[in-house]
Amino acid sequence: MDASGLPLLDRRISDCRACPRLVSWREEVARAKRAAYADWTYWGRPVPGFGPADARMLIVGLAPAAHGGNRTGRMFTGDRSGDVLYEALYDVGLASQPTAMHADDGLELYGVRVTSPVHCAPPANKPTPQERDTCRPWLVQELRLLRPTLRAVVVLGAFGWQAALPAFAEAGWSVPRPRPAFSHGARYPLDGLELFGCFHVSQRNTFTGRLTPAMLRDVLRTAARAAGLPATAV
Ligand code: SF4
């Protein structure tokens, strides 16, 4: 497969119903809604990756948020985590605007794609190991499609790291044993790419200052430069 297959993959992901618990949760949340979004028609389906098919850099999160991606249908769009991530991407010159409000807001990513190892919003933001493993083939296919242009991968958080490394291996990438350990700022060469670790942009991390905007921008800028993207200094 080549990069032209990515839109097709995204459409197939959007139709997936492989995890009964997650299907029921994402659809129940979409029916019940949050009061602030009562006039929205929630997406209520799996959320595919977002960004160009010829991306040089990939950001791997965890899973869509119930009232974020599960509402808007676009990865990291419409929640606080996305606000932090997209503002940082804009700051380093990798996004066309600092905000991500809805799927038709005009946001473009420059050379960067954002995805997750689990494509449906899980209760309490916690997919089960079985759900993570069931969703892995989607990430594996996405990695294979992106591989020809990809030069750097940033994984957000330890859970994403644990989910992503087996997917890298399954996609045919050579992953060292023992597997590289996650930490914020970690940087490893991986099968001709550069792999970076970054604390997740969750509210728990950003509200407490565990992950500051400066720390996030640093990782994104370093990864972008490793990928050959023209990241700007802030
Ligand atoms: S989490 Fe992944 S495998 Fe499970 S239903 Fe959603 S898209 Fe399908």
C-alpha cells in the first residue's frame, strides 16, 4: 500500500465496531451529550488520524475524548488536551491556526499527522488491554502507509508508548530489545526514524504543570527538526 490509501483507511476506521464496550459507550455519550454541547450532533464513531498522508512526523496520543474527538470527529479537536497540543503545534510552525474547534474550522497541519492507538473514546479515558490490542491493526496499517515519508514519531504518555511500540514492531520496524523506556524528552533512533517521548497533553499533566507549554514545544520543535520540517523557534 502507499500513501494514497490513507483516506480509504480513515473511512474504514470510522466504520469499525470491533469493541462492544467502546461502541456502546461512544454511542451512549453521543446520545446523552454534555449540556454545553446539547445542540451538537456528536460524531459518536471511531476517530481516524488527522493530517497529511505524506507527513514526516507522527504524533501518537492515547484515545479520543468522549466530548472532544467523539463529538467533533477529528483527533484532539474540541477538548482541553487538543487546545494545548494544537496551540503548541501552531507556535512551532506546524499548524495553520492555534485552535481546533470543529472538523471544518480550517485547521491544517504542516507535515504532521496526529493519531492514536485506540480510535474510540473509552470510559474514564481507559481502554482495556484487549481493546488496545483489538485496535492495533489500524495503527499498524497507518504506520505502513506513512512509512515512506515518516522521519520522526512523538509518543504522548506511557500508555501510548506501551501501545505504540508493539505496533511499530508489527508494522515491520526494527524495535530494539529490551524495548526503549518511556520518559519525557526520551529520544531513540528507531529503524531509520527518531522516536521521542513526551508527557501526555492531558489536563492532569497540563493543569499541574507536569507538562508545561515550553516543555511540549521543546519536544515538538526537536522532533520536527529531526524530521526535516522547518520548525520555528519560539
Ligand atoms: S477502538 Fe478501534 S478496534 Fe475498537 S471499535 Fe474502536 S476503532 Fe474498532
